[in-house]
Amino acid sequence: MQEPATLWHATAAFATLRPQVKGEITADLLVIGGGFAGLSTALHAAEAGLKVVLLEANQIASGATGRNAGFVVPNFAKVDPDGIRATLGEANGNQLVQMAATSADLVFDLISRHAIACDAHRSGWIQPAHSETALNRAKDRVRQWSAEGRPVEFLTAAAVQTLTGAQGWLGGWIDHSGGVLNPVAYARGLASAAEKAGAHLHENSRVTALTATPNGWQARTETATIQAHKVVNVTNAYADTLIPGLAHSFFPLKVFQIATEPLPQSVRQRLLPGGQCVSDSRRNLFTFRFDAANRLITGGMHILGLGADARVPKAIHRRMAQMLDLPELPPLQYAWSGIAAVMRNFLPRLITPAPGLIAGIACNGRGIAMTTAMGRELALWATGTPAESLAIPATAPAPIPLHALMRHAPNALLPISQWRDRIESPAGLGR
């Protein structure tokens, strides 16, 4: 996999080149995957005193970690505290709710503690409501997260317009603890912090075989053999066949992102003057934010069909101009795509295929905050906490029936979602 031509890779500080793993190595913990979850696991486990080896098949932040929009959002896309407790029970639900609620706190604390230069701005995350139903849900979401002690606030239509600079939404809510950053720079900062804590990181080191041994697990690459007491697999949406059934345990959702050339200050003063990030309540949600150089960034899903890589960015570009009432299409500078892992219940999951082996998957579009928090949980497991005591539910592998067909469902159903969004939205809201 070549490094993607994303805005974030182009603007992050120069990447440290890490050597391919070679020879025979022993470790307390082997981490497979160099994204947010893997780097957070490696950092926290190394800080706890474990000998940690992390192997990345390509380069740090080459997967979904480097392909998102750089939103730090401390909640779940479709589920709130009441629903989480109803699904998991009071005790387990409380743990997961607390993990989610404090996930942005963890991200910005790590950035501060390790002096990570990643254009981080803790400005808040806004979810505008596109319909009356969504507006009522926004009120309920504020009620639920307020009860957890979070800095959330209901927004009237006028308040949304003032904060976003866009017209037509019926109201919404904001979590002031969220924010934005350059995800590649953040990941590279986590990698440096993990190495300073004693972890050994290797790139271009794909694990080709994983075998249980009397003392734990043996992993093989083309150039090395690693013996580890425990193994954490956090390839997430880019899972392969290394752990049977893992790649069939979630829906892979392809998401596109685009970034314009830097826009005039006059546009910047109208749109998001406070520097927040926005993702609205639609099924085919509309998102936008600016980067440090005033590039406007937005994204979206795609309808199944040929030519998506060329077709979808253009459609997203037009939608952005319409939604934000731009007088003309600003020139595009970057377009890229990535894969998100989505579960049927929209909650993250830990998979425990065998003793001493665990995999973390499915942050359902909340990657930066949730995977960073997931890594801290996995480090607890590596240091002796039982999987069933972690904040994230842990189960045996449970492949989705008819996965080869069902994996296309989110994109195949997008036209229906777009139609429902249109009929629910007020006439003044761009579609």
C-alpha cells in the first residue's frame, strides 16, 4: 500500500522512517497495526513497563488513521448512554459510557503531555438537526450526556447558524470537549511518545502467520520471528485473514474526504468562526471543518457503482457548495478515501479468539477518540486485566452471516437514505 495522497500526510511534519523488523525477537506484548489504537496500546503498555513490539504492514497512519477528517468526537454515532446501558447492562454500560465520555479528554491530554504538534484545537463538535425528529433527539442527547457530567449544550436554530455560518438547520447540540486535529501528525506524535516510553516500532513488517505456543504466540514476517506473551491485533477495518473470521465481523464502510485550496478570510470569518467541526444528523451525514491553512474539508459515502473514485469527490464538492451557500465551487486540492468498520449495534467490540490474543474493531466513525481510548483498555488487558473487565464488550469471533453480500449493504442502501433525508429536511436546507 502506498502512502495515500491525503491532506494530512502532505501537511504533517516529516515522518520518521522506522526499520523493517528482522531476526528473532521476544516481547511481552506484540501489537499488530500502526494506527491510533495500536499506537495508544503500545504507548500505555510501554509506560506500564512491558516490553512492546509494534508491527505495521505499511507505514504509521497509512490506513483509516490517516484517511479521516480529523474530528475528535467523544460519543457514539447512533447510541447514547441510556441505550448502551439497555444493551450491556448497568455495570458494563457504565464502563463503556465513561470511556466514551472521557475519550476526547484522553486525546487532548496525550497531546499536551507529549507535546504533539498536530494543529489540535479543542473548539467543540456540533451536530445540527435536519428534521424535527432529529431536533428532539438532540434535546435527549443533551439530557443524557449532561447526566454524565459532560460539557454539552442544546443549540437553537439561530445558535447553529451563528456558530456554523450556514442556514436551514432546525437546531442541534454541541459537545464542547470535542475538537479537531491533523490525524497523521497526531499518530506520528503517539508513535514518537511510544518509542520514548520504550516500545519498538517497525514499518513495512506485515505479519504473515500467527501461531499459539506454550509461552504465548509466535508471529512471523518475511524477515523476522517474534515470540510474545500476548498479542493485540488492531488492524480494525483493514483486517485480513490473519485471525480467521475477524474481517467478517463488521461492515466495511467506504468514506470519501475532500479538501479545497485555502479559502479567503472572508469565507473563513463566516463559516465556523470558532473553529469547531460539524457532522449533522442525516443518514448520509454532511460534515465540514477547516484546517490550519483555511482549507475547507468535507466528506461523504458513495453509491455502489463503477468510477466512484472520480465520481464521488465531485458530488461531495457540489454538495458542500450548496450546503454552505458558496457563490462558486472553490478549487479542490485533495481527495481521498478510507474504510471505517461498523458494527450492527454501532458499538466498538473486542474479539477474543484464543487465550493471550485479542483484537479491537469497529469504532463506527468515531475513530480518533474511541481508538485512542480503546488502546488504553487493551494496554490494561496486556498488563493483566481480564478481557471481561474492560470497558469495551469482549466476545468470541462472530462473523456476520452472508458477509460477502451484507458487507455492501451500507453503500447499497445509500439512495434510500438520501431520499429519506430529503423529504425530512426543510426546504431551505441544502440537499
